Amino acid sequence: MEKIIGFCLKCKSKGVELENAKIHKTPKGKYMAKGKHSCGTTVCLLMSEARANELIASGYELATT
């Protein structure tokens, strides 16, 4: 499974890997990955539909809200 890399706003760390990441679809139809960082905060990464479909195909779960 491919790693999802984001930016932590709490500790200002660049290139953090999201733990237990899931793909979410926003009410406006956009896609984002949500996961935890080691400092305890939730990290979100906005992405295109094509990128979201690649990650879902590689094994990430599409979360239902």
C-alpha cells in the first residue's frame, strides 16, 4: 500500500505519514485523506478524484459519513 504524506499544522512537520488513513468524500464532491500523526492530531490532505481512486485501488478504504 502506498504511503500518504501530509503536513501537520500542530507541530509544523512537513512530509508526515498519515497513520490509519481513510479516503473521505466531502459534501461538495471533493476528496481528502484523513489520518493521525504521531503528535496526536488529525491530518487531512485534499486530493483530486483521480488520486483518490488510485489510493482506493491500492488498498485504502473509502469512508462513508
